[in-house]
Amino acid sequence: MPTGANVHSSPAVAANAEGEEIEVLESTEVLPAAPEDYDPESSGFISTERFRDLLEAHGSELDPHKLEVLLALADGNADGKICYQDFVNLMSNKRSNSFRRAILQGSRQLKSSSLREEVGLGLSQRLVRHVAYETLPREVDRKWYFDSYTYCPPPWLILAITIAEMVVFVYYGLQLDRWVLQVSSPSFLKSPLPYHPQRRAQAWRYLSYIFMHAGIEHLGLNMAMQLLVGVPLEMVHGAARIGLIYLCGVLAGSLAVSVADMTAPVVGSSGGVYALVSAHLANVVMNWSGMKCQFKLFRMAMALVCMSVEFGRAVWLRFYPPAFPPCPNPSFVAHLGGVVVGLTLGVVVLQNYEQRLQEQSLFWIFFCVYALFVFCGIFWNIFAYSLLDVKLPPAP
């Protein structure tokens, strides 16, 4: 079909040379609408009544999940008109803020069967459905995610970080000939990766410390939480959002240690892991009635047990007599830094599925507070150690 100029130009919209017909396409779904019939004044809006006529005429050609969302939009828009671009965005797998607000204002409960009751799904489809119920509290969002997720790109970020941590651990395990309490080896802190207060001027150490772990039990607990929570979250929210939370948790962890536990080194990915887990658990609690995942209370309890065990191990290790005094064992404060990031910045990032972060005022408030903390932490590391005359352990 030849294309022509139209006020609603979009990759998903086509019109003939006379501008008489618009088609919105997704795969094999076609839903035509004539602007003269539905938007005679070229206002960019369709009346609710005419929009319903459009759905009744072509609803059989639509995916049933998208049809439900469109009906919710028609029922929920109190002003009697619907933005045509919202309709285009839906059909081209784009969620605009105005469309989301229209759904929220409608407060409409979907009347058809839930996604959980669908049968005949393949293994990959069942996995996507399971992830949807694990992470999203609203049925509309679950069905939208189920329809639009394509495994492209796959959840590569958390998997890549986990594999890198395993490779580094195996490398140093072979080099140090030690797999438990590697931190007790005199060569452990000589690596260029862990954070050490005497090496705090080497900026990469504030992030690279995540690839070093105190022992196989430390690595195992972090990997378990990282994969069980991080991978499903990345499948839903994408690598950019999850990477932001993870990176902010890691940086907050090392900076928190440099401020609150100034003489201790830092190893392990707990800052990033705790940021993800605490953000996810907080969202589950905040949306408790909407979360339909099976055994959600048991899952929360297990996550809290794993976090408590790992944190308790870190506290015990910190105050355990160091193998090489006066250098203390690694600090546990990084865990607390990750939790704070998860309960503030992380909750905001995960709470708004498919909503642009740059348009969320609360996100920018927490992000500015976080940036201020990082700025103060940098100045603290530059000036506080000399002003307070802190006696640091010798360099590794």
C-alpha cells in the first residue's frame, strides 16, 4: 500500500494517496479506520461511541488480550473521547503515559479469564507467564507483557555478571589454592579488583569489588539471589533499568563502607544483589493484593532467610579475628547501602512498568538524592581520612 502524509504518522500507520484510510498493523492484525468517519474534525481524538463501533467491527481480528485493554480504555475514559495516537501506540507495542493514565482512571477490573487459566502453552510461554505473575501486580500489565515479550534481547546482563563472578572466583581459587575463606589468604587483597581503603584513589575498585568473594558460600548465596530475582526482573523491566539499580547499589555499598567503616576492605556483589532483592520485595509488599504468584508468602520468607543468612555471615566475618592484623576482614556495610538504594530508587524504577523514567518526578527526586550522596562520598574520601587522622591498615 503506498504511503502518504498524515497527521498521525507512525511506522505502524499507513494511508493511501488520498489520505482516506489508515491501517494499524501488528503481525497479521489489521484494524482499519477512516479519519473522516471517526475523526471528522481532524482533532486527533475519536469519540468513545465511534471507538466502540470500531472495536465491534474489527475485534475478531485482534489479539484477545489487546482487545480487553482497548475495551478498558473505552470504558475508562470519562471525557468521552480517546486519543487516536494511544490506539496506534497500543497496536505498535508502545505504551504512552496518556494511555496508561486512561487505563488507571478507568479502574476497570477485567472480566474475562485471567492469564493463569490459559491452557496449551509451550514451555517458553509458561515461563513468561510465570515471570509475569512473579513481578507484575495488574492483570492488564501481565497480559500486555505476555503478548509483547519475545526473548529478544534475552536477559543477558545478570547472566553475564554472574558468569564473570564465577570465572574470577575459580581463577583466584586455583591461584590461591583456597575455596573457603579466600580472604584469609595473604594474596587475596593484592588483586586489582577488591576495594581497599589504602587504594581508594583507584576509582574502579568502587565497582570491581563485586567480582571478588570471600569464599564459595559467599558466592553461592549471592548467585542464588542474583539469578532467582535478577533474571525475572530483567526479563520484565529490561537490562537498562535493572543495570541502573544494580550499579547504584554496588556504588552505594562501597561508598557507605568508606564513610561508616573506614578501615575495612569490601568484596562481593551483595550491594547490587540486595538493591534488586529489596526493591522487588518492597514492590511485592506494596502490591500484596494484586500479586497472584503462588506461594508468595513462602517465597518472601525464603528470600528474607537467604538475605539474613548472608548478612549474618558477613557480620560474623567482619568481627572474626583477621588472619593478617591489623587489616580487618571485609565490611558488611555494603549490604546496608544496597538495601537503602533498593527501598528508594529501586522501588520507583520497578513500580512503573513500561513508563519512561525521565517522566517520573519521584524518580528524579531519589536520583538527585543519590547523586548528592555520591558527591558527598567522593569529598569524604578525598578529605575526611586526613582530617580525622584515620589509621589505615597497611596496603596489601
